Amino acid sequence: MTLVLAVAAAGLVVGALLPTAIARIPDRAPPGDSPPPTPYRELAAAPRLAWWLAAATALVWALLAVARDDSRADLPAYLVVGALGVAMAYVDLREHLLPDWLTYTSLAAAAALLTVAAAATQDWGAYGRAWAGAAACLVFYLLLALLRPADLGLGDVKLAAVLGLLLGWVGWYTVVLGVFLGFLVGGVIGMVLLAAGRGRRTALPFGPPMLVGALAAVFLAT
């Protein structure tokens, strides 16, 4: 319990700093004749954003601390991706976009930290499975994005590789469960919006359901 409280408190601090990180993301060029996208500095300046992201990060970190309590060597990898995942979810909800700056940073950080964890625990089997999970999720989501480009983008494909890496470290069952729960969360949100009369008019970013599904799968794997 002490670890969980300490991690949650640290999550509050890290989450409060996420708007600063979002503001530093390079702005995107508008595609074709489309209107220019919202500058990241403007996204980061939303009222009370630091409070919301701090609370979300603290909750995510607390759940991850509980989930990985018996394997603390890998906890840093999950915490880093958890914090960046909160930032990704916010940007995706606002702009329907997962910035490469966040997805690539998450992948690099998770890869480096899981390498350290594998070296510390000598669990190279989990390390190899993690990369196999990343590859499997990448290929699966890439195929879906090619078949349904209106529903999934390349940002979702890149995020799938990140989540597959962390899910694969836990086990193949967790990979399958994480993917399934991501689609389940997305489907439930879609039905709720449809029941509210907004489903047909509201485009749904898929990054947040993917992140929630992966977090739930890791937590349920404890």
C-alpha cells in the first residue's frame, strides 16, 4: 500500500507537468487545403488541464503499481507509458490524432526499460514475448487500418505496437485480452453515444479505448 500511495503521489506531479510536454510537441502542417490544426500550445493551455491530467495520471499509476506489485523491475516501463498514454488520450480526444512524438517516445522508453528489467530479472523469455506481442499487434492493427481507414489511423497502429510490447511482457492471454477490451470499450462508448442521439454525428477516436483496454488487461492479469 505504501508503494501504491507513493506512486500515485508521484503521478500527480508528473501528470501536472504533462501540459508542458504537450506544448513542446512540434505543430503539424495542415493536410492539403484543410484548415490548420490546433497548435499544441493552445491544446496545452486548456483551463484546469493540469489538474485533470494530474488526477488521471495518479489513478493510472496507482492501478499499475497494484498490477505490477509482484514484478517491480518492469514497473518503470508501465509508468512511463501510462503517463504518456494520458497525454495521448487527451490529444486524441481533442484532435483525433496520436502524435508521433508521443507514440515513438513511448515505444523507445518501454523498449529501453523492459531491456533493463529483463537484464535485472534474467527473464528473457518475457522480453522476447513482449517484442512478439508488439509485432502481432502492429500487424493486426495495420491490417485493420488498411481495411477500415475511416475508423483507424496510423497513429492507432503505432500505439498498438507500444501496448503490444507491454501486454506481451505479461503474457499472450493479456495481449488478446487487451485488444479485446479495447474494442469492447470503444463499442460501449459508441452505443452510449448512439443511444444519446450523437453516435452518427460524432467521430470516435480509438486511442483512448485502446489505452483503457490495455490498462484493464494488465490490471486483470494480477
